[in-house]
Amino acid sequence: MSLNPSKVAPEPEPEREAGQGPGSEAQGPGPETESGPPAGPGPEPEPPSAAGQDWEPERGRKPGPSAEPSPGPEAPPPPPASRSENLRAPRPRCHTNCLEAPLSRAFRRLGRKVGAHPWIFLLLPLALTAVLGTGLMYLPRDGEEDLEEQYTPIGSPAKAERRFVQTHFTANDSLIFSISRKSTEVPYASVLVVSNTETLLEPDILEEISKVDDAVQALTVTQDNGTQIPYSEVCTKNQGSCVPPNPLLFAWKRNKGLNLRTITFPIYSLAGQIVSLANILGGTVLGESMGPSQLLLQAKAMRLQYYLETGEGEENERSKAWMIHFLMKVGSLEESLALKKIQVVYFSSLSRQLEFEATSMTVVPLFHLAYLLIILFAIVSCYRCDCVRNKMWVAVFGVISTALAVVSGFGLMLYVGVPFVLIVANSPFLILGVGVDDMFIMISAWQKTSLTDTISERMSDVYSKVAVSITITTVTNVLAFYTGIMTSFRSVQYFCIYTGTTLLFCYFYSITCFGACMALDGKREGVCLRWLKKPETPNQECSSLKKSCCLPGSSLQDECEADIHPMNLFFRDSFGPFLTSTKAKICVVLLYASYIITSLYGCFRVEEGLDLRNLASDDSYITPYFNVEEEHFSTYGPRVMVIITEALDYWDKDARQKLEKCLADFENSEYVDENLTEFWLREYVKYMENLRQDINDKTAFLSNIPTFLMDFPLFAYDINITSSQEIICSRAFVQTMGISSSTSRKLMLLQFRDMAEKCKVPLMVYNSAFIYFDQFSAIVENTVRNVIVASAAMFIVSLLLIPHPLCSLWVTFAIASVIVGVTGFMAFWNVNLDSISMINLVICIGFSFDFSAHISYAFVSSSEPSGNRKAIEALYLLGYPVLQSAVSTIIGVCVLSAAKAYIFRTFFKIMFLVMVFGAAHGLIFIPVFLTFF
């Protein structure tokens, strides 16, 4: 929104004539008037017109140097002060502002040049757009986007932990494969099978699951060159054979006589080998305890996990090709195999990437619809029955100039090399809604100029009056976005860079390209005015020309007549008096108390972090997969490495006791199943005791490790031992549980790291999922920091451009109140606090400033005698522009409510909350609260 609050101080009103009601008083011209009829007191100054974005009367100022030079020697002197004016003492004004006057003078000179040479200022920006627009050819065509790079914190602890694991532990698992020992995610295809009965531990149901497994392993993809890639060539192998997708199903297929009533959970002894069934079977019902496990009575779901080989170049491409083929075929398995007793959902490690990229295509048609709606809104806002002053087509060009700014801003950023990520696709919708604000204010200022002045004079007058207004809005909004660059999420950084830069182009094109369009339309006004003043003649050609000039209306108003919009009269005569009544004030206070209490309650219920299922559209196949996983497989989480990061004397009893104490602390955590801990040292102690070797003897300890690793080859991946027989680091594994929510994941991660830090042995915890878990703790820190920095920037701007201490305090109050409201109501609208919503919270600072600063400054600058009258006048001057700005922005983003993707709907939801709460503060809460002080 763009308004000029620094020039809304009303002129002291003359005494009312008999019969005049409240709000209908006529006012004399101020000390500085626009050029017009030189005699007599003029009509009441114009409020915001239908364009409605600014009203800047030069009134209520003390004699002396003005912020703007006088428009000409013909300007009439101010009328004598009335008796009521003499009785009213002038309010002291704060004049620390050093930017308004020079800015206004500079814009006056610019306006004169634009009016004198409109074609230059029109064509040069168009040429610039054509040049910068070629940068759009660098838009990514393949749409590949690194989700980890864009949506996880920069420099997160998990990334440093991953580098340590990759440096100190071998990744060669060609002989024995262990997914928990991988430092990064392994390519995989996953199938979740859900039984239609209470349990799938029945032979006939396992038979159907076997059909699914056989069909998946039989999938073969044929490449363009005719090469066939069967599953057996891309699967991860364990001692030469493909790793079974489910060890229990594998054992049953080999021995269908397996007793399904003696299975224990979560640990099961299968052919002499200990197998963990956690995360393999879901929806379990357990019976009596049998050692560290319990008898498995029922299992509702089963996971089939097909791990694929990793490597460089061709290996990855082959695995990727097979996964894509899997995604294309597996959806029809349930029908083709005539499955009656089970349901199948599927997923792959490539699914998030593919579905995330697909969502970007769903928003393209919505952009066209948003553009059309903004054009219609601009036409309606700027429509006049007065055929001369009508600005419909100028408004259309104003929307076009905003689109040109999008092309220029995006083209420049792509030329510079700023990555284009998916959430940047939200930016044009926001810019369309916000970018037209400068157009509205300039049209409003133009309609207050005299038709008898030259184009250069009118443009000069317009530019001098809108200088502070459009500059303050641009500065606040751009600062709000550029503070987002401080965040540790790259996707947020790129969104803020694109949007902030494009808003600067909106500002530049408004004062050049759009200004030139206004100047050219001003020439049309002059031509139409001359034709309409001519008497009718029988000349048909003349009548046709006059008719075309008069479209879309045929009325001709006096060029000096005030044009008061009905909405301004509504705010002055109806809404303002109602809002300032005692009963209404009580209701407003109660309403605000309810609002703030509800918001604070919601703030404590907001979920943190980005749910990965939300990266896809609503109708994506990954949504039912995650729903099944959440319902049946939420008991157990990832296996976490507990890493001893430095050399330790493992043969020393005291050192082992310290290490065991720390490991026991992990096992005693509510987030750990103590029965599933895996640690090579514990097994080695048992091994040495069986050999009757002294575990405390260094020589014996080190000399028996090679034979131990031959008997337990999997532990070779857990010990980093040098050629000089020094163990420089090693690791254990603990099984997490009960971390299905983002809050529990954050608490688990913080607790684990805290225990590792407090341990007397240097420890580190890591799992590849921690890369994404880190966002849960980082998002709050980043949001708070960005909000504080942006708010401080807004406070400084308010002191520089609208310097009034009371106004600055109310601006700060409104910003805090709107942020609390938006954050709280996010919880009620199922919006998480993630990198996407964080963008919007930063945005709402700029809008909160716009909505509150101008209303509060209009109030404190008013010369009305009472608080109620001040509030009414502030609403009369600025109520409609505030409402119009909120509506234009909501229109710009409302089409996103129809998007099928969470990432776009979230943008709409929060922007809607920002606009509604911001407008409520500007139009209801702030005016009422100001009357109390």
C-alpha cells in the first residue's frame, strides 16, 4: 500500500454555516493550493478518489518554507483565520524529517521532464524490459531442484556431522549392506502393503504380498537405445544377491511352513540370525513378553523396501531409470494382480523431487487468472462517469507496467545467476497485488490537478505529492524482503532477492513508464475537453469523434469540481461516527482482547518444520503413502549413530565405564528403545570373555580385533582403526521411537546433542534424517531474528520519513500485534511454521507498517479538537485507501487458494491473514485505541 502520511494534517476548518451537519463543512484552500480558479474559497479538498490511494492536501502548515515550492504566482493567499481557528492552538510538530523536502523537489523536477518528454520515458523502460527479459531464457527447463540444498538450514550441525561420518567411516558395502550405516539416503523404491483384515500374518495374505514382490522384481525398463535394465542389475547386493525387500517375507517365501504364531517383535531370531522387525512391520499388536521382545499377535502392514545401487554416472542413471519405470507401473499392480485382501501404496527416493517439480506446472494457469482479476479490479477502481477524467485504460497499462517489472526483475536475477526455486513462483502473485498500489496513488494525485494546467505542470505537481508516499512503501516492503536474505534457508533467500528486486523495478517503472502513460493520457484529456466544449454541429464526422472521445460516459463535470468517492463519505459519515461511539469502543476492546488471547493460544500450538508430503500436490500418490506410514509405522524412527569422535583407550576400564554411562543415558531416554541398541564394544567384551582374554590388556584387546571382525564382519564398518592399531573413532547405534511429530523430533534431536555434549567421552550423534530435522530448531531462531531486524528497520524508516514518536510507537505495536495474530491463527488453519510461512511472516512486517503508520500519523497530525474527531478524519482521509490496498493484494493471491499444492495454498492463507489483520488494525483497532490517549 502506498500512502503519504506526512501530508495529511488537515486545514483548520472555518466555522460551519447554519444548517450544515457534521462532516459537511466547507473548507477554504490551504496556504499552498493547486493552480485553479483564483478567486473565492474553493470547494472541500478532495478525499481519495476511486483510485483512492492517496490524498495529500497541502494544508494546516505554518507560514514559512514549504516542503514543496508553490505551484505559481496565481495561487491565492490563505483566507483569514476564523474565530474557531484562532481559539485553537497549533499542535507542535516534529520536524526531524530531512528527506521529504529534497525528495519532493527531486520528484517535481522528474515529473516535469516526464510531462515534457513522455515518449522517451515510455520507450526506454520498454527497451530495458526487452533486454532484461532475455534473461528468462535461463529459466530452468528440467526443473531439477535440490530439496536438501534449498529447504534445509545452511551450515546445519547435521551437515557437519555427515562430513565427519563420510570422512572417518568406509562407504564400501559391496559385501555386506547395512542401511543404518549409510551417511546419505540410498536410492530406493518402497511399497507399503496394508491388510484388509486385522492381520497380514496369514498364508493367503502373504501369498498376495509375494505376488506384489515378484511383480516389482520382474520390472524391466527398456532405454531408448534398446538396452534393458532389470531389477537384478540395479539392486543393492548383499554377498552377491539382491538385498531382500523384507526379511520376514523372504524367509516365508523360502519356507512356507514358517510358524507365523511364534514371531517376536521387535527382535526376531530368524535361522539363527537376529533380525530387527522395527519399521518392517506396522500396526502391531503384541502379546506376552519373551526376553527383550514380545510375541507378535497381529501386524496390519508390511514394508517392502527395494534398495538400489549407488555410484557415479551410469550407475545412478540406471537406478534412476528403473525407479521412474517403477513409479509408472506399480500404481496398476493392485488391479492387474487382482489383489483382494491387501491394499498397496508406493513411493521412491525420487518421488519428492519429481512431485515437487510437477507442482510448479499447476500454478501457471492461476497466474493468468490473477492477472485478469487485477486488471478488472484496476478498471473498476479507476472508472469514472466523467469521460475526460476516466482512467480505465491508464489503469490497465499500470497493471501491464507491473508485469514488465516482473519480467525485468526476474530476467536480471537470472542473468546474475540467482537460482530460480519453486517458491519464487509465488512472487508474481504478490507483486501483482502490491505493485499496482503506486499506480493508484499516482492516478489519485493526477485527478486532483487542474485540467487547465499544462501537462508538465500537472505531472510536476503529481510527482511532488507522491514522492514520499510511494517511496516509503517501496522502502519498507523492499527492506522487509531484503532482511529475509539473512535467513539460513536458501529458498527463502532466493525468494526475497527476486521479490525485493522486482519491487524496485515496480517503483522505477511507476515513475517512468507509467508516468509517461499518464502524461500521454493527459493530452487525450485536453483534446476531449476541447471537443466536448464545442457546440454540436450537423457534421457527422465531428459527432463520431466526439462520441468516441466521450466513451465510456458522456457526462462532463467541471474541471475544478471536487470528486469525492462514496466510500470516503461512508467512512466519514457512517463508519467513523459508529466506531467512535462508546458502545462500539467497548466492543472493539473486547474484540481485540479475544483476538490477542486466541492468537497467543495458537502460537503455542504451531507445528514447526516442513512436512515432506506437503511438497507434492494433494492428489499425488505420495500422500496416501505418508498417511499409511504415519498411521502404521510411526512407533519407530531412524537408527541413530552415536559416534566416539576421538581416540579412546577402549581397553581401559574407566574409559569403558564412562562410555557405558553415556550410552545408558541415551538408552534411558523416552525416545530410545533400549533393547535395540547395537554396539561393537559390548559384543567384543563378550567375545573376549568367551576366549578368556583380558579385556583390560591393551595388547590382547588390539590383537584380537581382526579375528573378531572376521566373525562379525558388519562391525568392520563401525571401527576406524589405523595400520598402527589405533582406534581413532568408532560408533554405536540406538533405535529411536515415539518421534512422529515435528515437536518430538526437535526435542529428540536437541536432547541427543545435549547428552553427547555433556558426556565425558567426546560424542556425536547423526542420522541422514537429521539434515531435515535441523529445520525444526532453526526455523524459530531464523524467524525471530528476521522479524526483529525487519521491525528495527521499519522503526528507523518511520523516524526518517514520518517522524513522530507516538506514531512510531503505534507502528511498533501494530507490527507486533499482527505478527502474533498471523502466527497464532496459522495453527488453526493447519499451517506449519516452516521456510514457506517464514517468508510471509517477514512480509507481514512491511504490510503492518503500511496499514498502521499512515492511519496513526494522520491521527496525531490532525488539528481536530477531540480524539473522536481525529479518528473520524483519519478514517475519512485514509480508510478507503487502506481497504483498497488490502483488497488488491488479496485479489492478487486469492487464486492460489485453488492450487492443489500446499506450498501455494500456504502462501495464500498467510497473505490473507496478513491483509485481514493488518486492515483490521488500521481501520478498527488503531483508530479506537488512539482515542484513549
